[in-house]
Amino acid sequence: MTTQYTTGPWKQEGYNIWAPGAKANVATVSDPYASEYVEFSPVEIGSSHAREAYANAMLIAAAPDLLKALLAVAEYIALMSGE
């Protein structure tokens, strides 16, 4: 894999995702139902979209761990298939 990204683990606090040791946030989750013409719309606490935005933040924060697991499975499949 040649694409560079901020290495994990990533941590999630509210709607912010950050990497310990990184100098900036990895991501900040926006309102999932914001207008397509708005680049970023903060999630209002207590809004009907808050739970979905929070779940999105948790999923994004898990990305490095998910990638690691996917690469391990791919390696296992290649090993088992004799590649």
C-alpha cells in the first residue's frame, strides 16, 4: 500500500477524530444531512442527526484498525490459496 495516511490508533472525542502525536485533527464529522452546498455544518447537540454523526465519527476513528484487519485477512487468504 503506497498511500500515506496518519497512522493509528485514532481516537474519537465527540465529533472529532485525532491521532495522538499528530499536530491536527484527522477529521471532524459534519451534520450528515447538511445542505450539499455547505462545506461543513457542525452537529448541534441534541439534534435528530447527532447519534448518526457520532456513529460516523466512531467508524472513522476505527479506520486504521479496520485496515490492519483487512490486510491480515488478505494475507491469510493469499497464504491459504498458495499465492
